[in-house]
Amino acid sequence: MSWRPRAKKAESMIARHSSLAGLPARLRGATVAIGNFDGVHRGHQAVLEAAGAAAERDATPLTVLTFEPHPRAVFKPDRAP
């Protein structure tokens, strides 16, 4: 992996938002990696690496958006994990 976080201390947080209305101002304009991150395997690492590089290039915060429940539970409930 070629991308690494900026030298300054990165802030980590986990938050649940059901609308953009509650999104903290510091995350508006962020670079967002979107996916069902059910484990950070090589494919997910590539997505996060690309998003991290874009955030670094654009000097924006990096955030990850995932889903609960799993999208398959909504679109194909008979095949939900």
C-alpha cells in the first residue's frame, strides 16, 4: 500500500447518522469511501487507499460510509447475511 495517513494525528470516531442533517460541520466536503466494509480484505484496502490518496491530494477529511443493515437485507432479504 502506498498511501499512509498524514503525519498529524488522525481523529477516529464511529458515529451513526440517519440523515445529513446531523453530520458534523468538520465532515462536510469530506472524501468518502462507500462500501459494505464487512472486513478489510485486499479489495477494501484498495478502496480505502484510493480514498485516502484523494483526501490527501484535496486536503479534505477522509471518512467511510457503510450500511446497517446489510443492503442485501433490504434488496434480497431471502439472501441476507
